Amino acid sequence: MSQYPSTAPGQTTFKLNTGAEIPVVGLGTWQSPADEVTKAVESAIKSGYRHIDAAWIYGQEAAVGKGIKASGVPRSELFITTKIWCTYHRQPEACLDESLKNLGLDYVDLLLIHWPVPLEKRGDEKIPLNEDGSRAIDRDWSPEQTWELMEKIPATGKAKAIGVSNWSVPYLEKLLSKAKIVPATNQVELHPFLPQHELVKFCQSKGIVMQAYSPLGSSGGPVLQDSLVQSIAKAHNADPAQVVISWAAQRGVVALPKSVTPSRIETNRKLIELSDDEMLQLNELHKQDGKAVRLVKPNWGVDLGW
Ligand SMILES: NC(=O)c1ccc[n+]([C@@H]2O[C@H](COP(=O)([O-])OP(=O)(O)OC[C@H]3O[C@@H](n4cnc5c(N)ncnc54)[C@H](OP(=O)(O)O)[C@@H]3O)[C@@H](O)[C@H]2O)c1
């Protein structure tokens, strides 16, 4: 038996602490060009996805919204996430309003604080910098203050659930010591080279659903080249991407693979059933020499508690 928590394979949704169901596989949209993401979203929903992961900072929410509309699937059947960008920590609802306008929606199912790093608001600048080139952190504002403002949003009906992204255990402990609403999810980089065992255990003990971003290892999907991942895929006559997405799902973690390639989009949603031994091997893969890696690490200039 695996020493790590596992859930029934084939399960297609997890329950959030709001009572809502979140589909276990969602389509990622970061770095999907605006002229390709509409088709990607449309084909994903038409092939059975009900969950799309967007963000204000990706700059193409309008194209994502077009894909949602083109799918023809009723809004009530979809689960749409967006994220408050760092320059909006003092006014998260204003960022959400822009996202809703871009997406052409009245509400999102999940609203996340993208990073626990407030940046100064300087006009339309997305990443304001100091003269020395470092990021212009808003040092008079804390992520906990942002969460207090986030807590007012569900009552407006513009977001059904609120959560966080890129929060470490120390950051979560600080947040939970003050929060009136427990975040519904924590979305972080998570794949077999960065399995986040401690964070998954902590979040699951608090009823926070974990979401895996960059589940394939981000651009180019480097995790899919791993020989263990490939050998497990071969044994199941499956694609390596199905192995790592199913591994996340069997740990009770939502996976958000990004693709603009319709055949991959379709395959990525199909979960396979991994054995306890395969789960254990994937859980331990990061311990091999040189395997452990964090691929998404913007130079914020603050200690994120990782
Ligand atoms: N909250 C955050 O701070 C944060 C940070 C990063 C990402 N995210 C979210 O997580 C999503 C996923 O992460 P990601 O975009 O970094 O990377 P990813 O999903 O791990 O990997 C995407 C890459 O894998 C390729 N790919 C997809 N399916 C494949 C398959 N079946 N076989 C081979 N290659 C495949 C894609 O190529 P093609 O597109 O060319 O098919 C693309 O190059 C993002 O899009 C975003 O929604 C959130």
C-alpha cells in the first residue's frame, strides 16, 4: 500500500468546502496564444471537459470566453476559474470585474489570488519594477488583507468560491489564523518531480482541495520524457500525460494540463487506473538524483516559504 493518500480512480469531480463539485481535470490556458485558445477551449468542452482555468494576467480571457460560448454547453454545466493579479491585491473585486467582462460571464466558479505577493499599482503596468530592476512589492499591504477583501466577494454572486494559488504551508498557516472563510483550493506547481507531499497533506487536513498546475512540467512537458512515466504509460497502452494526470487525480489533486492541440486535449482528460505500486514509484520519483525541480519560479524577491 502507498504511504500517501489516494482516492478512487475514475472519480470525475471532487467536492469543495463550499459543497460545489470541481471537475478533476481542467484545461490550462497559460501561454495559449489568443488566436489558438478559443479553438482549444471550444474543442475541450466539446470533447467533455467542464473545467477551464484562466487568469487576468494571461491577457487572453476574451478569447477564452469566445471558446466557452462557441462550445454551446450551458454555463451552469461549466466550472470556470480566474485569478486576481498581484497589482490588484488592494482591489480584488475590480480585477474580477475586468475578468468577467473579458470572459463574457456573470460569475466564475472559483476566484484565486494568483500569488501571495502584492505589487504596487501603477496604471496598466502588469509587473511594475523598482529602479534596480526588482519587482515593486507593495510592502504596506499583506496577503491576509487581500483575503479579507476576497471574503466579501461570494456574497456578490460574482464568484461562487474563493481560493489561493502558490501558497506554502507557512503562508497558509498565517492566512488560516485570521480567515473567516477557508480557501476552497490551493493551486500550485505539482508533478512527479515536485510532488508537494507535505503541502498536499496539510491542505487535505484543512479541507482545501489541491490543484496541480504545470502537471506535465510546463512548456514542452518535460516530465513526459521520464523513463518511469514512459514505462508506466506503455504498460497501460496510454499516453505519458495520462499517467501523470491520473497520478494527481488518484492523490485527490485536481490537474490542469494545458494544450492547444485537440488530440492531446482529448487524451489528457481520460484517466487511467494506476496500481498502488505505480503510485508509490511516481510518489518517490523526485528522490532520484537531479529529478527534484521547481520549474515556475518568478523572481519575486520575497520568501514564499517554499
Ligand atoms: N497559478 C499559477 O501561478 C499557474 C502557473 C502556471 C500554470 N498555471 C495553470 O496551469 C496550466 C498548466 O500548466 P502549464 O501551462 O505550465 O504546463 P503543462 O500543462 O504542464 O504543460 C503544457 C505543455 O505540455 C504540452 N502537452 C500537453 N498535453 C500533452 C500531451 N498529451 N503530450 C505531450 N505534450 C503535451 C503542451 O503543448 P501544446 O499546447 O502544444 O499541445 C505544452 O507545451 C496553465 O496553463 C495554467 O492554466 C497556473
